[in-house]
Amino acid sequence: MISFRDNIVFLLAKAHQRAQGVLKAYLQAFGLTPMQCLFMEALWEEDGLSVGEIGRRIALDTATLAGVLDRMVTAEWVRRETDQVDGRVTRVYLTEKAREAFPGLASAIEVTNNELLNNFSLEEKLLFKRFLRDVKD
Amino acid sequence: MISFRDNIVFLLAKAHQRAQGVLKAYLQAFGLTPMQCLFMEALWEEDGLSVGEIGRRIALDTATLAGVLDRMVTAEWVRRETDQVDGRVTRVYLTEKAREAFPGLASAIEVTNNELLNNFSLEEKLLFKRFLRDVKD
DNA sequence: TATTATTACCTTGCATGCAAGATAATAGCG
DNA sequence: CGCTATTATCTTGCATGCAAGGTAATAATA
């Protein structure tokens, strides 16, 4: 019997828990959650994505996405617009408020990454990220 | 600006998401969630732990624990008992049903770990686990 | 073109996960 | 002993996260 302390699912869950906690603390000043910030990061890469495409890029199902999107529209970080060509598609656009917050958020993300990987050398960081991508597949 | 694809928080979240998904699928046959299984793993290590001690060992706050415990008592995986000496303390004990499920659950956990780390050598597995423990601290 | 299949999105129900506050029991201290 | 501080647990409110099912719009096909 493997101790749960050596179970990779547990180790991933708790590392993720700590990482989420650090980022969450830094984002609190902006009134944003890590998921909401991730949502906007997808749009910084390409504004006007459809809800489905955002979900594919950040690997989140549309059920969860719907709630996140609702809250972000309410908080005026983004606006939704039905596609002119395909009436099924909802496109999402960043607001001015979101664009203004960009530098601060980018900084929060960078500081978080540095803090989380403080004990890692550059090589270790790269190896660690490769490992994370290699989990299952 | 770091792409979210290189953000360690995102990488951890998604690796955890995949890991959770694999374990969840294997546990479905038992009618258990990964969290409920983890909860029982803590009790296999030491039966009769208090709610608070379980939370410390699996790094979960009591707010979340309360709900998990309720569902596990209802499903008769565990029973709760107020400590005889300290009336504030609730102790949790595994039921016969839980003990019978043990071999199957241990196997599910092992299969999950092998599947998730299929591409890893033994050295890489050890290094990866060390990295996960080294995230923040 | 009429019908069927597919697609995009949404809604509901259930299970975490955390912050903040409430409650009850015990411990500590004069 | 009586009062205060601490501790253990529970409750509520909000935000994910997923499974399953619903709806509307478009695509595919006869």
C-alpha cells in the first residue's frame, strides 16, 4: 500500500493548492480569482475568442466557463457578443478596465512564479515544467 | 508577459486536473471520489483520528472536511464518535465496509500512479516528487 | 427543401475548496 | 471558583470543476 504522501495525485493536488493560494493572495488586490485571471490571459493572447475556444485553450469545460464568464461580465472585465455569422457562437472581448489592469496582473503572475520556484535552478524549472506536461501522455 | 502555458500555477492546475480525472474514473466503481478515498487513506494509517488531525494530515480545512465527512458517514464508510475525554473532539472510525474495500482501493491508486507516470523513469519519478514537495518552501 | 445530425452554449445537481463567522467545550489564570 | 482565552468543530457564502441533460442555430443529407 502506497502512503498517500507518495501518491502522485496527492502531491499534485497539494502543490497546486499551495500555488493557487499564492496567486490568489496576489490577485486579491485586483478583485480577481486565479481562474478569472487565466480567462483574461487567454484573451490577451487573442481577443474575441469564442467561449468554446477559450475552454479548449485553458482546458476547462463550458459548464464551469459559463459561471466564470457571467461573473466577469458583471464585473466588467469582458463583454460578450453573439457572432454575426454563426448565431450559436458567443465571442468574448476584453474591456478597457481589463487592458488597464494588464501590467499589474502580469507582474503578480511573475512574482508568484518566482516565489513558488524560489528553490529551483533554471535547469530544474525547465525539467519540472517538462515533467508536469508529461503527466499522463 | 509569461504565456499562461509556461505559468507554473497553470501547469500544476492542469496536471492535477488530469491526475484527478484518472483516479476519479478508477474510483467510480467503488462509488468514491478521490477526496473521500484520501480521507480513508488517512484513517488506514491511523484509525480514530480527530477531524482536525485528519485535516492537518491531508492539508484540508475543516470547512471542506465537514461536508466530506457528512457524505462518508451517510454512505457508511466511517462513523463519527465524540471523544470521551474532550467533548469538543470528534473522532472518526472506519467501518467494516471500508476495510473490505481496502485492497481494491489500494490497487486503484497503484494503477493510477503507474498510468500517470508511465513515461517516467524511476529516477525521474523520484525527482518529480521532490520537485512537487519543493514548490513554495 | 424538409428532415436529421451536429455543434455551441447553457442549466442543474453534486462535490470540493476557502474565508469568515458562530457555537460549544476546555484550558488558563487570578 | 469564576472569568477569559483558546480550541475544535460547524455553518454559510462564494467560486470552481465535472457529468448529464436541454435548447437553439447551423450543417448535412436525402
